[in-house]
Amino acid sequence: MKLYLIRHGEPDYDQVTEANYKGFGRDLSRLTSEGIKQAQAHAKHPLFNTIELLLVSPYTRTMQTALELTRDKDIPVLVE
């Protein structure tokens, strides 16, 4: 089995900063529209035709990225 690592798309920290979230509160940051486009672009890479499982952290931005990566594919997503 091969392991590939990919970073989440560009996050938007404005909302959590305005809410004065600290520490783990920043994990609630969503992707920017550019971050969504980045994830969609990665999803078109031929590598994603061979992925058997997508393992993601429970952060909002990583789960949004996973959604875009697997939107039109039958790839199971495991949140750990």
C-alpha cells in the first residue's frame, strides 16, 4: 500500500478570529473559495483514480477538502 499526504485547501481564519476563538477553536475554520478551488483541482489529478481510502482529521477545513476530493468518486473517507 502506498501512502500519499495532501494538505487541506486554503483556510479562512477570519470568522474564528472575529469570534475570538483560541486554541482548538481555530479548528473550526472553513475553506476560502480559493481553498475549495484548490481541492477541486487536486481531485482531478489522476492519482485520485487509484485512492482506496481517504483518512482525514476532524477539522472543518480538512473535511471540506475531503468532500471536494471525493465528491464524484467512490472513495471511503475515514475521520480520525
